[in-house]
Amino acid sequence: MRILVAIGFFAAAVLPAAAQQEFTATLTGHAVLPADTLVPAPADAPESVKTSGKFAGKTPVRAADAPGDGPSLPLNGQPVQGFSGIRKLDDGTFLVLTDNGFGAKLNSPDAMLMFHHVTPDFETGEVEILKTTFLNDPDKVVPFLIAGEASDKRYLTGWDFDIEGFQPVGDKIFIGDEFGPYIIVVDRETGRVEEFFETFLGDKKVQSPDHYEFRLSDPHADAPAVNLKRSRGYEGFAASVDGKTLYPLLEGPIWDADSKSYEKVDGTEALRILEFDVAGRKFTGRSWLYPLEADGNAIGDFNMIDETRGLVIERDNGQGDAELACKDGATDGCFTSPAKLKRVYLINMDGVADGEPVKKVGYIDLLNIQDPDGIARIGKREDGRFTFPFVTIEDVDRIDETHIIVANDNNYPFSKGRSASELDNNEFVTLEVGEFLKAK
């Protein structure tokens, strides 16, 4: 999010938003994992993580020694929530990644980091959790103090990392972190940390205010340069189809100290897509720019569909359908900032030179999904449309040549985007988008 790079990189033009084609998306499946879905901490985990949500600010509303099963905090176990990455497996099941917990570093030291093997059943609308794997660092690979430092297994928590994107490569899982930003490599079966990498763009280190050097450095020494906003590290984390290259995508623009501005394309903020060589375990130095539709937008996920094309979720920070926007000064039972832009973009990197902006080929509008057969299980509308109006939509992957899967991060127990009064569930939808996936 903050590496310094030549001004010439910004010169290339991109298609203006008006020239981008919108493609039709039709709902073909809808499965829901209830918001109040919890899993127990492992038996060998410290007592401090057997319950969660004890440090979440305006909550807890229960006594700390009387945790419940949701939705009020603290919780008796760990919430299966906040899905921030998804990958389809060859057998038709999926891996999903749970992010840092309760939304910030300081309030998540009892939120365990984990990924799940799941099966959404689009016939019944239910989601089965086949396995949950908790991240742990008994070999002390992580080079900084973690919340579970005193324990033997050293399970990782949302105090240590905010894991927002991942890729299975062989028997390893490569995970992108938003705090540092960092890349960690874990064993796919056990979640054991094996490798740790900091982020570089060329010879410049990318660092946010949460990078560990800012906590451990000599206070009298020259402070390292911050070139990325807090919590704007890796959000997308794509891989080439052969698994040899990773394409980590930052959520925020890098700060250019020379021009004293964030990186932009045609006057609008742009994000860096970096390149990481899996075999060499290093950043190649090459990168590309992803131009946002508006300053302040964010991306939610990034997965490649072939050698040069990929899917990127781009979103604003609103939530809820526009029809339920607050009016006449009301604030209850309505949305103060309804969703306006929730899209999946198809990008093409073919022929794009190092440092230049990728081509945004077209998009589907997640606020305008067609549902002529009434497949929606919740959020059903009379106009034959289906919307995905969540503040954070952070999961997209291709299923086959005509379908994709999209899922939300429900920010449990805080977000209300489907309803102005009820907590968001974890929703998985499949969309028929054959023409979209063929676009070049």
C-alpha cells in the first residue's frame, strides 16, 4: 500500500467507467450459514481463547465469566464468520478464510485465526463445515511478540495478523495479511506456520503503522517510513492457474513520499497488484495498478480465471438497499449510508507493462442480480431482482465456464446489511455469468 514508484508508472490511460460494459448476472444458488455459528477452541488452546469477544469495545453485554452462544458478546467459543477469501477445490467443496475477528487489532486478542473446509448445499440452502484448521506457530517463525507468546502451541489471533486472502498451493496455504502487510505460509493440514515474508515493491519495504518494526524499534533511532494506511494491506490474494506465481493485491493505495500523494491513475486512487514467485519465495519487483472507480473504494477479493484474466470485487463502504435509506432525519430501522457500488470486475493483464494499470474489461452489479425463478432464500424481492448489499463482500471465485460463487464477510456481530434490524449471516450465492467470463 505504500511503496514508492516512478511517476511514469501512472501515465498509462485506462478505460473510463462509462466505457465499461455491465454484464447480466442471474442467481442460480443461495446457501446461508447462520450468523450465530460457533466452533470450540482446540483442547490445547489457552483459556484466554476458549471464549471470544471480551475486548470488543462497546460490548461485551454479558458478564465476562458468563459467555453465551451469540449474538451478544463474549461468546462461548469462536465465531465462524468474517469470510475474507474463498477457493474452489477440485471436488466441488470450498476453502474459506476467517479474518482477524472483531474488526481491529486491539479488540481481537481472543479471536483465533482459522480457515475452514465447507460445502454449501444449494439444494437445501445449508452450509456444512467439514473441518476447521487453526493457525499456530510453535516453531516461533513469526518474528514478533504474539498474543499467545506464553503458550506451547502458540495459536495465532487477530492481535497478531489480519488474514484477508489466501491460496492453497500443494500441501501449503499462502496467506496474505492486512496489518504488516505480510505473507505467511502454513501447513495445509495442521495450520502450522512454516515461513514468513515482509512485502517489497522493488527495493522499498511496504509498511503500515501496524508493522512490527514500529513497536520494536529503538525510539531514538530513525523511524521507518509508513507508506500504507492502517488496515489497508493485502485484501486480494490471487494465484496463477499453475500455482507458480502469487498476485497479492493491496486494499489501499501506496503513499508516494516524493509527490506527497497516494498513487493514482487519471486522478483517481489506484491499488498495487504485486508479483511473488512461489518457487523462489520472493517478490519479483514487478507490479501493476488496479484503478478504483472512486477514491475511498476498496477491493474485497481477487482470483485469476486464466493466465491473464482475473475477478476483483470492488465496493464502497455503504450497506443496505437504497429503498431502505433513512429519510427525514430518521436513524432507526433504516440505512444511513446505503450501498451504491458492489461489483465484480473482470480485469485483463495481457500485454500490460510493469507498473501500468490493468484493463477493467467489464463488471457485474451485485446490487442488480436477476432472480426470475425466485431462488433467493432471504432478501427476496417483488421486482425479480436479488441484491448483495453488504458493506464487505470479500469472496469470489470461478466455479466453471459459466458460473461464479460470491460470499460476504458478515463482520459478526456488527454488520447489518441484509436487514436494518438483524445481524448479517454468511451468505453464499452462485451466479450464471457466462458472457461475462468470456469477455476479453
